[in-house]
Amino acid sequence: MNRRILGLARRASKLCLAAILLSAALACAARGPSTPATVDGPIATSIVGTPQVPGLDARLDALEEQVSTLRGLPRKGETKRRFLSSSELAAEIGRQLDKNDAREQIEREQALYRMLGLIDPDTDLDRLYRALLGSQVLGLYDPETDEFLVLENSSGDLGALAESTYAHEFAHRLQDAQYDLEMLAKATKGNADRALALSALIEGDATLTQLGYGLKYMGRARLVELMSEERRVSPPPADIPYVMVRALEFPYQAGQRFAAALRGSDDRFDAIDRAFLDPPLTTEQVIHVEKYLRREAAMDVQLPPDGPPGEAWTRAFEDVLGEFLLRTWLRSLGAPGADRAAAGWGGDRVAVFYGPDHRTALAACIVWDDPETDGPEFFSALTKGLDGASRWRRTVDASTKGALWEDGRGAIGVRLHAGSHGVTIAAGPSARDVSELLDWVVGR
């Protein structure tokens, strides 16, 4: 599936949901006044809520030319636009979520989040995503057919919200034509953190382009209209998990800061163009642009190749957590100094296992830039966060180097180890499972 649906995926991959599917309303809230709700894809997507009125195609052609000039990338080919009813658009989105790869991504994200306690064990992410997307998407761009699918409305004009968002989404089309975003996405396969970092570059660039378009071409009255329209966008549902909101914000907010830092005081996009030829490899590089500039790479971390003891566990998948997700986890727990505690991240590897009777387990090893200070700082923040969380009750505290918590439906444990072993995390159905997983990782 060569598309991303509704800002659902903040990573440039095939509907990559490993840490971020979200609603258009959330996207609007996260981006701020000049960045309205959108439908985003790994190649480019577009959202525009306008009826098929006389002269509209000519107006959008002119808009595309302005964005092309502003961004400094050439238009290639003719844009196809098709207007749909809300039910037709919702049906199209549903078909994309029914694809096997989309379902698999949702299942993987749900397993990871549940094990870390980032979502309630009863949360059904597939249901949540379908409810969000089916009710709030305004349109999308289909890179497979090179076609904009546009939601009809009765306003009789191109609204400011649609105009601004179209500028953002057309920037994606320019990026794809110049840099082949699908090819870039293939390099991130199996590494959700790297995919999120690439998405931050893509969305940060498009957001800067959108902001520049608004300032240069929309005029004061039109910008006032834009802000007024954004205030009428429906607020996000209250039950959206914290991790989904943060993951939604990251590519736009952190991505915009990253792109702006690369560009500096230069109005041109030369430095950002160079970044597409050498994209950030970790969310750490996005959060700390100086680490990207000196090309500070993540350390390689490997888990044992054999299976863990105890249950007849089957390794379902492996991935990378990354600084962004660790920081978000600490924040969700109310851990003190969450950002600082995650900032020493040097690399990690996480594996999720499936066992009999739908049992699930997780094991991860995290290494640090400075094992003597960064590891203990993260360990301290995480244990304090888990101690303070209403869900968890500490049941094992063998030493200052490790602890274990239970909640009646599962357990989670963490150990601090000297040297390269860093911090080990495990989660599973029981305290025994978790202890065995911790021992298994440390003994690798």
C-alpha cells in the first residue's frame, strides 16, 4: 500500500502506524494556526474541502505553481482531482485500512503499546483509528494514481483552510517527484524510529513551505479567515491515548524545528534539499539537530538469537524504540526529568513475542551515550514513573539495580546493568515471565 492515510502515519513508510496514527483534528491542533488538518502519505497526500466550482482547477494550478516556486522544486506532470461525497471518501479510507499491511501495522503497534502500558489493555486501536478517520478526513492524495480525492462541500469557494492545506500537501508531491519518498521509506523498514525521523524531515519541510506560502500569498484577511476556520475544526476525542497525540505532533512540530534549524536565516531550501539526500537516521538526530549535523549514529544493539525461556514464545517482530518513544513513555508516567532522562539514548532493540492463549511478552535492551551517567538517570526516572503510576504496583525490589511491577493482568520489569548492557526492560503475563526475560537479555 503506497500511501499514508490522514496524518495517521507520521513515518514515511507503507501506512506505518508503529507509533502514530491520528485524526485530522489532532493534526490541526498539533501544527498550530497555519497548519490545518491533513491527510498525509509517505509519498504525498492532500486534503481540500471544496466543491467543484467554475475556475477552481485554474486556481489550484496557480497555487501549485506558487508552491513550486517558493519551495524551489519543479512541478512534474498534471494533477488529477476528483470530488467525492463524505461517504465515498470514508469508504475509500476504510478500504485502505482493510489492507493486510495496514492491519498488521496496527496489530504490532497495539502489542508494543500495551506491553509498555502506553495504552489500556482493552484499547482497540483498529476501532479507534476507523472512528477517527471515517469521521474527520477531508480528503487525500493517492500517489498510486497520482490523484487528489477531494471532499465536496457547499461553500461555493476554496476556503482558506483548504488552500493552506493544499499548499502543504502539494509540497509532498514535489518532494516525491524530486526524491522518491517511497525509495527513502524502504531504507527505514524494520526500524520505526528511523521511519519517524524521516517523516519529521518530510513533514517539517512541507510545514515550512506551507507557512511560507501563507505569509507570501494569502494576505492578512485570508490568514484571519484561516484561523477562524481552524477554530471550527472538531476537537479530538477525549479518549485518544497520550502516545498517539505526541506521535502525531512529532513530525510536524519537531520536524518543523529540525527543518528550520537546517535552513537557518536562509530563505532558500538548499540545506533541506541536502538533508533529503542524507536523511536523519534517528529521532535523536531530529530532536538534537547538532547530532544530525555531526552524524551521530545509533549504536548497534542485538538481542539473543535463540528464543526466551519459559513459555513457547514465538518472536513476532523486532524494532527500535528510539529517544522519542522512550521520552513519551516517561512523560506519560509523569516521570521527573523525562526529556533529560531519555536524551542520553545511544541505541536499542526491542522484540515482541507471542505465546499460547494469546499471551504476549516484550524484551528490550537500551544502551547509552555515557553508561555511567545516562543509564542510571533513565533507570531512576523510569522506576519513579512506574512507582507513581496508578496502574502498577511494585512487587519485587531485589536491589537498587532492578525492580518489577504488576497490575493483576501482567507485569513489567527493569534492570540497570554495568557497561554495555545498559538498561533492560521486559513485560509479560506474569512476574516469572518478566524475570526470565530479563535474565535472557542480560545473558546474551
